[in-house]
Amino acid sequence: MMAKTARVRATIMLAMTALTGVATAAAPPARPWMNKSLSSKQRADLLNARLTLDERISLVHGIAAVPIKGRTVPPGIPLAAGFVPGVARLGIPALYETDASLGVTNPMRFRGADGATALPSGLALAATFNPDLAYAGGKMIGAEARAKGFNVLLAGGVNLTRDPRSGRNFEYLGEDPLLAGTLAGASIRGVQSNHIISTIKHFALNDQETLRHVVNERIEEGAFRESDLLAFEIGIERGQPGSVMCAYNLVGGAQACGNDFLLNRVLKEDWSYPGWVMSDWGAVYATDFAIKGLDQQSGEQIDKQVWFGAPLKAAVQAGTVPAARLRDMTGRILHSMIATGLMDDPLPAQRRPIDYAGNRKVAEEVERQGIVLLRNREGALPLAASAKTILVIGQYADRGMMSGGGSSQVFPPDVTAKQIIELGTGGVTEMAAWRRMVLQGPSPYDSIRARAGGATVSFDDGQYIGAATARAKKADIVIVFASKWMAEGADAPDLTLPNGQDALISAVAAVNPKTIVVLETGGPVVMPWLNQTAGVLEAWYGGAGGGDAVADVLFGRVVPSGRLPMTFPRSAQQLPRMDIAGMSAAPGAHVDADHDEGADVGYRYIAKTGHDPLFPFGFGLSYTQFTYSSLSIQGGRTMSVSFDVANVGDRAGMDVPQAYLTQAGGRKLKRLIGFQKVSLAPGEKKRVTMTVDNRLLANFDTAAHRWSVPAGDYRVAVGASSGDATLEERTTMEAASIQP
């Protein structure tokens, strides 16, 4: 009887494994790769050796798990970004993939009312300058992904802002490689702490949406290594993402997903990256992309052919793609499954409850620390308790806060019809189905009313300037919520606020000098009305609880501590190019985007040209005051920067002191080499020490194929932004070289 029971149990366990495609917790002798005492590579090698040719092919391509292109999704697969079947025979789990960096998406709401917690935009996170908060946000969205049945989160957007008009800037982390790479790495670590895989994306130079499938990005290699590639390099080092997602665009004449230089030479050889490269959805054009470094074809039905299916199998059998290359592809996938804990900790059989209220607090804290106070004339903020009448103006301010559009769009768990705004496209476009603006609640109008005490708070949608100004004249304080919706698939033609909002703000501020402007934007905007206003907040896209976070800053419950992760120019004349490459070209036209600015992105370009921006990178005001003193720089083989930060105001607050390299080897330049978020009570002083990554002091020598730190004098400035040099000091560095 006991033997029979054991056989029945074994049969049940084998059946469950076959159904779920996941490994059991135990490591039977027949599966030595489940021995956790071995390294991830050793385990992956043992498992990889057991795969048949057909099983290898099955692991290197997957579907977009939504009913498109006449393709149905297999039963039991959650409708989401993608699905790659596992190998039940060997206990290899299937990959259930979902977008994105800002939370778990529900594309086109195929899963009905299955909402999720939305983080504020990537720019809001970058504005916090807080890696700990980036980790917390990543951990939160990773936990929600796992609870919803996903084990791959297509997160980790780290492309640098080379043009402030680009439609996907809001997803990314600003214009500086140190800031972007550091926060991306922290966020990825947070996601993967849930034993799921995070990507880092989009590799590389994915800096515009215009003609994104055909635009050819051109840049000198040394400058590329010192800017966009450095952001990815830092993000990969700090986050150890299981996968790298390549981009749509071309780089140096080759598609990013079939780019030998990017994928083989830089990523896998120079950086020794052990994970796998997955394509973006619809970015594969040939089977030989496998030879050029691509390991997995994603969203196969969007491509013209399943290149990594039957054609790849035939190529391996014919020897045109070496069998060793296919083994490397599957080995990399298995390595990441093991290294992240995905294989040892399978997804739960049933969806687990999610604490949306608790998760909203994480998102709200990101927004609180990401809001940037840009203007505060004569202490207009925080709002005075003496105000009796407050007028809130803004087309959507009574419904919610704006969020960016496209594949990163998160629907809240409790979304209502009034929070989903259908937008026209002006024609049939690639992303027409994604043209929905989703407003995240609570509305800022409701949040302000809840904190206004005895004041009367009224609302005007601002569509008619005359009506809005008539009401503004009678109010003690006016708060205008001005917005600019940005989305994947389209770039903005200029830096203005759309729909006549600049004229509205000017007219309102002209009749009421106590006008506060709250910006909800996916990047910088020009502000012709700036000097008329009493205060300006950049709130970005606020995510879940964003309305409450903005109201808390307005009323002084929270002291603002956000700093700009990108330069706000005065006009397009301060940008490297007047127009985005191909903006006026015909659809499908092949266009070269020449990056003559090289590594001088954003504030570096401003420093090089001598422009005076509207607001510099790193800028942000507070309700208290900070001072810096006692700067000390240690040179030699490595550099460290130490100084004191003191809160000399009467309120507790957080500061973000920044260190910039301003001179090296007699050459003037501007590079962020360190930053730290510091919390200080009134009267408190702290000593801050930053150890500088030598790559930030170096130039990449393409002839020698290494980073080179020249010997000589180096000057460092410490201040509150890239435009501030409160403290300056010099040191001497020894010559050094660093292998890539």
C-alpha cells in the first residue's frame, strides 16, 4: 500500500510539473542543476546540456500574448506583453512577460479590470536622486507582477534624454549617465528581489520616436561609451538584470537587435554580460541576428516571420548558424532564470492578494520626493493658512493626474470612466490603439479641498480664458494645473504647452499675482509666463496618489526635495538641433540622426556652448535653506570628495548636494561625478563623502580600447545644481587606464 501511495504521489507531482512547466522545490538526483550549492553558471551548464534541438528552439522565440495579427493566445496564458513556453520535461519554467518600468500594465485592457499600482514617471523617480527609493519602487512593482502571475518585468528604461521633445522621455531617467545608471540599477535590483527577471532597455540610443524603426543613430564610439553606453554599463553592474532588451532603431547603420558591435563586442565581450538579449516587439528582421548577438525573438507575430523558429533550426542544421551559438543562447536564458531565483521559487499556483493601499504609499513617496519647486516668489509657498478662497484651474484637475501613454501605461485598480481619455491620432498610426490618456486618482482638486481647512475651493476647467480670469480676480490664490501629454510612438514638435495653456497662464497671472502653476509634463517646457507667477512646481506624471503628494507640497506638509534630472532650456535654440531627425520626413523614410554633440548631453552641452538655461540640471528649491562648507578632495589613483552640508533653515528637509568635474588636464568640462540625498533637521550638519568612479574622470580611448585617466590637475565644484559652484577645489590624479 505504501509503495502504491508513493507511486501515486510521484505521478501527481510529475503531472503538476508537466502542467505548470516549473520545477519542484526538491532537487532529485536526476536534476543535478537544482543543487543550490553550485554556481548559477554550473547549474545552467548542467541543464543546458540536456536540451534537445527542438527544446532549444522553443526557448529562443515567443509570442506577444495578446490576440493580434489573427493569432489567439493559448488557454491559461495571461494576456500581456509576451509568453515563452518552458520545458516541462526538465522543469524549466515558462516566461510570462509584462510591461513595464512604471508598473504592471494591462495592454488595451485585455484582462478587463485588472489594474495595478502606477509609479510616477521615470523622470519623477530620477528627480528624487534617491537610489533607495528607486529600489523600493522596483520591489513594489516586481511584487505586484509576481502576484499577478508574471515572472518577467520589461522594466529598467535607462536611455538618456538627448532631445527633450522625445515622446518616451517620461519613462526614462534623465540626461546624465551616472544618475540614470544608478537609479536604473537600484530599481532593477528591487524588481528582481522578488525572484523574477527584469530587463534593462532599450539598448541603445533609443532617443526618439519619430521613424523609430528606421532612424539610423550615428555617434563617435568614444562619445557613445562616455554617455549612453555608460548609463547602461552602470545600470547593468548595479542591477544585474536577467535580460537586456535591444531597441528598434539602427546604430551605426545596423539594427540595434542585429548589431554585432552593440551586442557581441560591447555587451558580451567588453562587459562580460552573462544574461540574454531579447528583442523589442517587432524588431527582428533576419535569422542571422542570432549570429550578431540576439538571443531571443519577442512578440514573434509582429515580425514578418518567426525568424528564430523553423528558419533558425534549419540554419543550425545547415551549419550557417553554429550549434554552439544556439547553445550559448539557451545557456544565457537558463543562467538568468537560475541567478535571479526564478527557477528555484516558482510562481504561485494562484494569484495572491495585493495590498494596493500600501503600495500606493510607495508610489506617493516617490512623487513627494520627485516634485521640483522651480519658483517661489516671496515665500508664496507653502500656501498661507490665511487664504479664504482658492481657485483650481485645469482641464483634468478635477479627475486625476496625467500619466504617459504607450506600452508603459498603467490602469489603476479602481479606474473610472472619467479617468480614461480617448485621444484622436490625426490618422492611422502604429500606436493608434495606445492613444489613451489615463488619469491617476485622486484628483488634485479633491486633494487640495481635503487640506484647505476653512478655505473655499472652487474649480474651472480653463477652456475659456475670459471665464477663468474673471474667477481668478476674485480668488485669494489661483492654482493652475498645466499639462503636456507625451506618449510612445510620437515626439512633440516643440517645447510649448499645448491647447493654449501658455496664454491661459499669462492671462490668469496678469489678474492675480498669487498664481501658482503645477506642471504635469513628460519633460521640459518653455515658460513665457514664468516671471508673472508666484510659484511653479514640476510634478511630472504623478502616479498613484500623485494628487495627494502635490497637495502636501503645496500646503507645506512635505518640504520639496526634488531636483531636475534634465536641463530646462529657454528655447530650441539651446538644443543641439532645432528639429528631431526626420520630423518632417515621409513615413518609413530612412533618416540619419547625427549626434555631433557626442558625450555632451544636456547640461554638458549647455556648459560647452555657454548657454544660460531656464533651469539647470540638478536645480530645485526648498522650504528650508542649506549651506556647504569644508570641501576636501583626495586624489591619486582614485578620487574622493568630502564636504559638510548644513540645514540653516527652520524646517527639516532633504537636500541633494552634487559634485561636478569642471576641469581635467587643463580642459574645461562639466560632468556629474557624485550626488547624495541627505536628510537634515533644522540646525543639523552632516559630512558627505563621495567616492568617484574613475570612468567619470576618464575619456574612452578607442585606439587603445580602454578608459584613460590622464595625469594632472583636476578641479571639482560642489553645489546645488550644474549651474552652481558654491565650493571649488583642485587635486592631482595619477595616470590610469581601465579595461572596458
